Amino acid sequence: MRHRKSCLQYINVYELLHCKERQHNDRFKALLDTQMLDWRSRRDLLNRMPLG
């Protein structure tokens, strides 16, 4: 359950930041860094989770 919450927080921040930057460029990654220091590990965790 803890992992699920962590992933949902990452998804929310990720999607909200697309309001500021539409592309997945260096600016977008820098914005992620300012809002969530561990976003890379959360992204990796989300990508390892099974679908469904």
C-alpha cells in the first residue's frame, strides 16, 4: 500500500507539472527535481509494478 501511495503522488506531480511544461525535456525534469527529489526512484518503482 505504501508503494501505491508513493506512485500516485508521483503521477499527480508529474501530470500537474505538464501544465507548466508540455514536453519531457530538461526543463520538465528540473521542475520534477524541485517538487519531488526522489521522482526517479518513484518512476522506477511504478515501471516495475505489474499492470492490472
